[in-house]
Amino acid sequence: MSEFTHINEQGRAKMVDVSEKSITKRTAIAHSSIIVNDTIYQQITNNTNKKGNVLNTAQIAGIMAAKNTASLIPMCHPLPISGVDVSFDWSSTDTQHTLHIETTVSTTGRTGVEMEALTAASATALTVYDMCKAVDKGMIIGQTYLVKKTGGKSDYARQ
């Protein structure tokens, strides 16, 4: 009945069976960003935000998000995550500062970790927002996208 991979013969949702796929090392890198004003930038870089260390808290949130992706995304397989790294880089203009977030997630398994990397990047940006919203609710969370993935049937690198 169904030509969709996540729909069964009765037209209902199903999780794809990956048991026939090869076990390979799989890695995914994702990016997100958040634009903040100068006050927030100063608080983050000087570690003076009243809620605590913004980047440390956001980093932990990203790691936790990667580990719990299958609980958030309905058809995601629970994966034994081998490693998660969350890194930050700033770029600035005269009027705003952009925190660039890069997450790297790896596993050895039958399915990739793209969703885990994307979820980690999103949760990291959301946590920065949450930690700083008392200062300014006008922050802008930027585009979130897959940068690279390796392992499985194909590799991918954003051009």
C-alpha cells in the first residue's frame, strides 16, 4: 500500500528496520547561530550573566540533546552515541554579535547521527536564548543546517 519508508501497509507510522544495514563509523557536523546585542555579548564573553556561565550551560544542553534525540524526533532510532562536541566562534559587526555553534556527533552503528547533530545545535542555541532572555528577548536564532556527514551509504559535505 505504501511507497513511503516510514508508513506501514495499513498507512500508519512505523520506524524503519535498519538491521540489514552495515555497521560503520558515522559522524555528523551541524551548525546553528544566535545573534545577540552588545550587552549579551559582553556578559557571555566576560562570564557575568546572572544565570551563570552561558556557554558551559549551552554546551551541556547540546550534549544532552544529542543523547536524547530519539525521544524528541518520532522516527529517530535510539543510538549509542560515541561522542559529542559543541564548539563556539564569534563574529561581530558594529551593531551585533553572532555566536556560531558547531556540533559534532559520532557513533558506530547502522544509521547516521545527522538528527543528533542538528538537535544538539538547536538546543545549544535555544539554551543561549534561555540564559540571556532577561537581558534582551530580541535575539535571533539563525539558520540550522547539516555541514557534513560521513559513514553509511554516502558522505555529504555542504558546498
